[in-house]
Amino acid sequence: MDDYVLMKKNAEIEKLAAELGFTKVYFLDSDFVLLKGKTQKELLKEIDTARNKKLKTFFKADSEEMLRFALERSSVDIVYGMENINPKDSLHYVRGGLDQVLCKLAAEKRKILAFPFSELLNSSDKARLLARLMFNVKLCKKYKVTMMLCSFASSTEEMRSAKDLQALGRVLGF
């Protein structure tokens, strides 16, 4: 199992990741880049610079419009953070940020949807986020979207073992 961490490349972190049961660990800015484009033009410009450096691109969606653009028209590799788009849930259902249209687009365009453990770890409302994660995983399974569970640890204290992430994946319905 591979892991993605939000730290600079470090031999100590690689050793810790191997002890925790990961086969490979990817580091921020040397293996992948987080895109922060607020508009479509900014996002496309950031994707071009990342492609020139031959880095994987991760995009955190902050609005429904940008999520749809990232899935439909951009060459982003991995999208995450859909659960935090809507501030409140509906009275009758959970608003996880995904729907059947977006899942079909993600499957068709072969995008990967990531579920970072650090968001759950650092969340102030863990129950709501867990429900939204479970809803999104259910939709992704139904429409055969490629999913990925990673730690996105920004410090060594946030790193968890591969077995812990696999257990969380079973709880979520992976």
C-alpha cells in the first residue's frame, strides 16, 4: 500500500513509513503537488506547471463548480475534499459533495477520488465528516470510480499504519 504525506522528502519519514507497513511513500513537491486554483484559469495554469515538472496533481475542491470543472475538463489526476464543500446537510440526506453525474464523469475520465485520513483526524465534527465519507464511498462503488485512501500526514504524529488505514477503509465501505 502506498501513502501520500504533506511533508518534504526525508529519509527518516521514509523509514517510519516502511515500519508502518507502507511499500512506498510519496512526498509533497517532489512526487506530487497540491493545486489551489480558485478559478478555472488559475487551475489550468497550475496544472501546466506541474505537468512540466512531471508531478502528479492533487486538487482540493472548494466549490461545486470547481469540482465539476476538475472532473470534466481538466487533467487533474486526483481530486479530494468533496466532503467539505457544503456547510450543512439537508434534512433528508447527507450532502457529501458528490452525486451520480459527478461519479459518472469521474469514472468516464478515469479520475481518482481520494479520501485523506488527516481531514478526519483534524475535523471538529468527525461524525458528520464520517457520514459524508461513507456516502461518497457508496456512490463511488456504485459507479465504479477509482478510490484511494491515504494519510496526508503533515507531521510524524499524524502518520498511521497501513493496517489502520485499511481498517478505516473497511468501515467506510471500500
